[in-house]
Amino acid sequence: MRGLPHLKELVKLHENDPFALVGIATDPELPEYLTKARGAGVTWRNAWAGGTMGTWPVSWGVQRYPTVYVLDAQGVVRFVDVRGEALSRAVQTLLDEMRAPKPSPPR
């Protein structure tokens, strides 16, 4: 919950960019999670795993919470456990890569 203010800023800053923030909630009870998320002002997509042994935490090998994965446009994990300004830089790096002109193939 400590990182929520920064995540809110990131979502607002990149609202017109090809950027998505997706959360995976491991709270054991869905109604309690929904109440907490609404109260905290979470506006981005979230999935509910129903606990730390849910499908997503187990298949991604999550060992601690929160864990942050930053994926590029091809779905490749490029950064792990970056937060705050490091997360902002990671997102900006990937957006810059997407926008960079692609080299022409050799003739």
C-alpha cells in the first residue's frame, strides 16, 4: 500500500501512452479486497488470486509481496522489483524503445 501514490501518478502520467498497469491481489476474501482497493483509489485493472497460493503467484514464482514485473511490448519481462523512480525510469525506457525509429533492413 505504501507504493500506491506513485502507482496512481504513473497511471495518470501515462494515460495516453501504450501502457497498462495490472495488479494481482492475493487477499483471501474478494469483498474485503474490493473495499480496500476502492478506498485506496485503485483505478487500474486487477485480478484476484484468492491467496498467495493462487494460480498467478504460483506460476510466476512470487516469493515476496509486493513483487513488480515490468514487461515490454512483446511480453518479455525486462525489469523485476523496481519501485518508485526506478519503476518510472523502467516504464519510460520501454516507451522510448517503442517510439524509436526502426532501422531499415540492409539492401
